[in-house]
Amino acid sequence: MAKTELKNPKLYINRELSWLEFNQRVLEEGLDESLPLMERLKFLAITSSNLDEFFMIRVGGLSQLRRAGARKKDIAGLTPTQQLKQIAERVHRMIDEQTVGIHTVLGELREHGLSVLEPDQWNEDHRRFLRAYFLDEVMPVLTPLAVQELDPSPLIPALQLNIAAALRSEKNGESERVVVIPVPARFRRFVTIPSEQGVVLARLEDAIAANLEHMFPQSPVRATCPFRITRDGDMTVDSDETGDLLSAIESALIDRRRSSVMRLEVPRHADKALYKFLIDRWELDRTQVYAIDGMLNAKSLFELAGRPDFEELKIADWPPQPPRDLIGSKDLFETLRSQDVMLIHPYESFDPVVHFVEQAADDPDVLAIKQILYRTSGDSPIVSALERAAESGKEVTVLVELKARFDEAQNVQWARRLEDAGCHVIYGIVGYKTHAKALLVVRRESSRIRRYAHLATGNYNDKTALIYSDIGLMTSDSDLTADVAAFFNLLTGYSETVGWSQLTIAPTDLRTRFENLIEREIEMATPDHPGLIMAKTNSLQDPGICRALYRASKAGVNVMLNVRGICCLRPGLKRHSQNIRVVSIVDRYLEHARIFYFANGGNEEIYLSSADWMTRNIDKRLETLFPVRDKKRKRRLIHVLETYFADNVKAHTLNADGSWTRVRNDKAAIRAQERLYKEAVEAAKSGSPAPVRFQPVTRPKKR
């Protein structure tokens, strides 16, 4: 197949539009009438949270390109301007659908005794209570900003709810001035009104707007308009030219607060004069304005979904189970000397990873601990253990990735804390973001030094490990741990790469490794044994990988892809991707693991990785790919993949035109996440795993 043919834009889906279809699948969970109401609220909130980040980063980056006059087309043949236009059209439709869903769910919640009242639904008792609440609790905290009169004009923060108010002049009733009142972010969004008729709530911004006359007694309030802006958050720090990366990150965080406005959210029936004022203030075009027929910042629905009451409207809890590889284990180091340990979160507890670091910190035989922290929790027990280890005299080296997007400020704080405790802190590698997940413990045992390692697909975050689906491997395998030690030496200043035994590293070798694995499958494919590639990844965007998979399909290789979010490849195209099937699962847990399987002529190989099939991961980040060689654990991972491909409850399949269709068939219902959790429960009860084996779909249907 000619290389030029595989570069045809018709073979590819734009990454931004593909991501929006992922967010549509999230939204559809919020619209799913079979789910409990509080679970639906959660997905409606996630839809908004996802869009916030999308506008900050992806729309922000495209807007920078448009302002610079860039006309270069993406892999799907779209210029930045064309992409922004199509994004606006798609998001407007999505917001309208989300708004209807929110109205529907809140209406049904009212029937269960939880009411969020609109201002026109307040009675006199409600108004009296909200007036007192405003005067006693809220007004002392408010800071009106005279945005028209102060020079320089006050900064309007991004992603915070604000109220614009048109005030009439006390001297001339015809003239007006506009003030902006930021809604305090530390207050609850929903105010509880005393009632004997269930739980009655009012939105904070409504309570403020209705009582502003008490704040401006000499200036009648003609109109109010809640609004919210999103700024460009695509922060770039040139670490090649930055001597003090810590200071550069802190400076860039300040710059982000004043960056260009990407989006303005207002009520659909906003006051015309205030609407015009807000558009003119930031020189926005109409495609950047999102008029919403309902509440702004639906992310606040998390507050309702997380209430401690109304348990009957929530999904059943799935507490993490003891890992099956550690059932009966009394000492982690002893267990790892005899076998590898695989951890599949959140079905299995993340506690062993935390305990691994804590035990290493307190064990007098441990000499050194080395770890990469990309994202971690706000009160991380792992950070506390690393501090304790350093303070006790152990050699502790930590790479804290300061460029982890939206965790920059927290990671700066962690870096300073760890340094103060005596840890050797590395801020990253010049020119690259370190996204690998690795932990190394060096221990003296009898007359030898032994290494123990943990490698994973997810971060060292005990909070997200409860809601992200990830996989970790703990091992004392001498070949693999030697590679991990060499990898840390590479990160801490030994700049030359080595000949790896088990690890594959990005950006030096990962692209070649993936392409060689795919090419090997092509070479082995025969009509009787066509070969099989199964991959589970968050995103598939890299053109080189897409082209390699197209070549594999052309050669008859069956390609089964489980892609959570972005997928730029089009399956089911005649002559190009007839043998490729793409599915996506959106369920209670965020799918985050990266698993890669190659049939290899019967000598099956399976790998775990921190990297997605995206250009940024393969070429611009430090990532790891590592094999799982133990037969028992290989078979378990293959079973996990087969379970995902058998899902006919929460799975969607990608069509050649870029649309997604929910998987439905007459077979017995299989919900992958539920099945994996039940298996974890059974394994914990019995102490011996007995997973159900599914027959994989070996060839996608012809289209």
C-alpha cells in the first residue's frame, strides 16, 4: 500500500471532534434512564468538567494557532479555523442536550424529596431566609469589582461564577454602570432552605442576585446576569532555555490567570445590555458565547451527587478487594522474591502500593527509594513516607514532574516539601515531560543487594486509584529491576541510554518497538492464521501507529482496539480497515490502563505501558513499556482484554463515518467493569481465582 495513500485525510478523524464524541458518550450516561438519579447527575457534572479542560487546553491551543495565522491542516485535513468552527457547532448541540438532561434529572429528584428551586418558585418564607443568609453570611465576603472605572481593570478569574449587575446612577437615572461580583468559590453552590417538604435548595448566585439591593442601596439594580469565562490554559514552559524551572512554572501559573478568554457562558435569556457588555469586554465572536437555558457551571452538580443522604438514588458501593496475588501473603518483600504481583485497580486495593513505600521507608535494611511522581493526592501518604525515609537517612530520589497539567501548583509544593525533608528532587528532563510510573526500592538482604520495583499504567494517587481503572506490576525480577535502575540513572543525569533488557523507553525506542511489533504480526499473518493485535489505550492519534494498523488490516491481521477517548483511525473502510474493530467503554470507573497484546504466531506477548498511542507520548515524553512474562499473569491480562471486548452493556463501537453506536445484541448481558469486580470479590473469598473465559471476537464483521 503506497505511503501517500495512507496519508489521505479521508482515512482519519479529527482528534478534537473525536474527543467531543467521547464526551458525548459521557453525557449519554447522564441521560441514561436506567441509571440511578445521583449517578446520572455525576455524569452530567463530568461532562462539564471535561469541557472546561477541553476549552482551556485544546481550544486554547487552536486559538493561538489561529491568531498566529497558521493554516496548516491536521491529519484529517482541517485548518485551525475550520476546527474551531466545527468544535463550536458540536459543543453548542452538546450543551443543549446536557441542559435538557439536567432539567429532567432535577425534575425527577423533586419527586424524591430534593428540590432545586428557581427564583420564581420561592415563596415569602424562602425569600426571607435567603435575605437573612445573604446579609449575615454572604455579603461580608463579596467584593464588587468596578470593571468600567478602575485602571487597570480588575482581573476576572477563569472558571469562577460571577454576576454582572447593571446599576443606575443615583444622580442620573438614565445612565448605568456595570459591576462584577465574583461568587465566592468556598461557599456551597446550593443553599439549603429550612423546609418540612423534603430538602429544598436554592442556587447561591440566585440568592446573591436577588439581594444585591442591600449591597448597593443608593444605586438601583436594573438587571443582573450570571456569567463564567474560560481562559486559555495551554501553558508552555521552554525548559530548554529555563535555568530555574521551579520559578518558571510559578511565573507561568500567574500568566495563565490573565490569558485570553476562550469561552463565555451566560443564561440564554440574559439582559441584552449586559450580554453586549460581556462580549465587547473580551472582544468575543458569537461562536465563543454559550447561552445556556439553565444553570451555569454544571460541574457543581457533583455537590448534589455527593450528598450523604438519598442513598437509594445512588449506585451500590464496590469496595476494593484484597489483590488475589497477595492473598495469604504476610510479608510483601518475601512474596515478591517468589513471584510477581499484579494489581488491577480499583477492583483490587491500591493499599499494597502505599504499604510498599511505607514499609520501605521504615525498614532498616532498605538503602534507597527512587520514585516518579506525576500526579498524587492532596494529602498523599506516599509523599509522607518518602519524607520519613529521607529523614531517617535513606537515599531518597524523587522526580516530581512540575509540568503535569493543572497539578503544577501542587507539585511545586510537593517538590519543596520533599527537598526540605532531605530528598534528592529532580524537576524533570530538559525538553520532555516525564509521564512514566515507576518506583524502585534497593534493599540489603544477607550478603547481597536486591532490587524491587513497581511499574504501572496509572499515577501514585491513592484517591484516583479508587475511580481509575489501572494496572500495576510489582516484581523483584533481576532483569526488569536492573532496567528500572538504569532508567532512574537516565532521569537523574546519566544522559546516555543503555541496552535495555525488558523495558522500552520513549522517546528513544518506543515508536520503533510498537511499529516492529505490528510489522512482525503482519509478517506472520497467513489466511489460516491471520494474526491478532488487541490493544487497550486511552487515545489513538499518532499517524504512524494508525498507518501501521491500516497495513496490518490490509495484510489480514485482526485488530481489536479498546479506545476510551480519541480515536483518529476509521475502522471498517473497504481496502483499508475491514479487519479493525474499535470499541469504547464509559462506565462508573474511568478506563485508564494501557494494555498491548500480540499473538506472535502463538507465542503470545503482552505489555503494559504508561503511554497512549499519541505522538506526544511516543515522541515528546519519557514513558515506559514493559512486558508481562509470567504465564499466569499474561493469561489474566488476556482475560481482561477479552472481557472488555465482550461488553454489550456499556460499550460503543466506532463506525467508519466517525459516529459511535452502543453495542447491543441478543447474548447474555456482559458489563465488563461489573464482571471484573465480581471476579475480584470471588477471588478474595475463595483465595483462588477462577475467571470466566470468553471466546474473543477474532474477526470484525465486514462492512
